Amino acid sequence: MKDIRSQFQKNGFVVLEDFFQPEEIDELKFYGEEYTKNLPPENERKVFNTIENQQNKDQYFLDSAHKISMFFETEALEANGKLKVHPRVSLNKVGHALHWLNPTFRKYSFDERVKEAAFQLDYEEPAICSSMYIYKNPGIGSEVTMHQDATYFYTDPVKLVGFWIALEDATQENGCLWIAPGSHQSGVHRRYVRNKDPDSESLLVYDRAAPCYQLSNFRPVPVSKGTCILLHGQVVHFSYPNKSEKSRHAYTFHVIETQNVSYSKENWLQPPPGGFPKLYRN
Ligand SMILES: O=C(O)CCC(=O)C(=O)O
């Protein structure tokens, strides 16, 4: 893990191949797939979609901050919640406290290799604020639109890093990440906050319209199973829908600095009563 700091500062991301071993990745994938065997009842199924953003209105989404909640692909559900696809390929993601509540995800989130990466990036007292298992299923895995993670987990000053771990090979066909190198040097473009308007049906809102990013600034970042991509909180990234026949599972979590950094009270996801779990102390 030498020199990750200078690459991270220059490009806003670093690719760490073989971050976890194949058998460790299989363990994560096994437990990620377990969630598809115990889906919520039809009348409680919610989707997650970064184009239509239905989740902005859902208390279920807000409550998922400190739970393990399941979100379906839009194309997986009929209007009445019945599945149009096999349960195994119906979920968009599971979140947002896997890193704390699931023993396997907890073990790998607080692993020495994660701590070492945070240390190399000059984190003094990092904490994990959120985690997700992303399925990106064959045929129906939806697009994740262009965004910065600091939009969702804003801190002052901004000190946030995403760990994005490929649990399967991520290719251009099955929807690998696309990243705009250097885009982390342009500030935070918008924020996703709790809505102060009590009469609005949206619990969560963006404070500004989505910026128009130029596709020519982005590079595909295909990676093999076991690779970890470290994403600066301000680097702009996205992924295309998965129209291929192969899934593209990933486990991702976000780490913030807590030393001399304040986590915004306006952020959609607020810390649990004892604060976010500290990376070096767990
Ligand atoms: O896994 C993906 O396709 C995108 C995930 C992402 O952008 C994120 O977690 O911030």
C-alpha cells in the first residue's frame, strides 16, 4: 500500500488489487446472497433508484441508516410488490449498517488492511458511517447517476473516503465504476439533506439541481474480484446499468474523519446514539 496517498491526492481515487483474498471475497458474497433468501413481504418492498429517487419520500429509507434494510430494483417489482424476477436477482442493494450489524461484514470492514489504508491517507480518528451491499444484477441492475459521495456524507472540512470492494469482476459490460480523475479538486457540488419543509412529501432533498458533468472527463475503471477502489469523497463517479448476463456484486462503505472535523447535522444519515463506530478502536 505504498504511495497511495500521492495517487489519491492527484486523481481522487486509488485502485488496490488483491485487497482481499478470493476466499474472503466468497465469504462476503455468500452472506450478501443470504439476504435474497429472506425478502420482506410484498406490501413492504421498496425500490432504490438514483434516477427517479423514490427513496426521498420513504421513512423506510431514512430508517435504514442503522439497520440492514433491503431495496429492490425498479424492474424487479410489479406495482403490487410481486416479483417479476427470481428473488436471487431482485435486490438493488442492502444497507446501511452492515458494517456493524452483520458479523462477517463487520469483520472485513474493521480489518487491519482497511485500517492501514485509512492510516496511509492520514486519517487520525476515522469512523465508518455507512455501508451497502450492491448487487447490480444481470439485465436489470440500474444506473447509479454521476455523483460525489460528499453530497450524502458532508463533513466540514470534507474528509471522506469510500471503500468499494469488487466481489465479482467488474467490467464495462456488467457496469463497472466510471470515475473522473481529478474531479475531487472542485469542491462539493450539491448536498442531500433532510427536508426542513414539514408540508413537503419529500423527507430528503437535494439543495441544488444535478450539475451537468461531461462524459469525456470520465474513465471506466474495470477491476477484478478482490480489488478495492478508494474513492475520495469529492471525486465524481457513476456506473451504467448492467445489461449483461453477469452480476456485478460489490461491498462498499464510507469512512469519515472525526478528529477536528464536524459531521453535518443536515445529512440524511445521522450517527447512532454512541456515535459512528471508530475504525481503529473496533
Ligand atoms: O456500485 C456502483 O455501481 C456505484 C456505487 C457508488 O457510486 C457509491 O456507492 O457511491
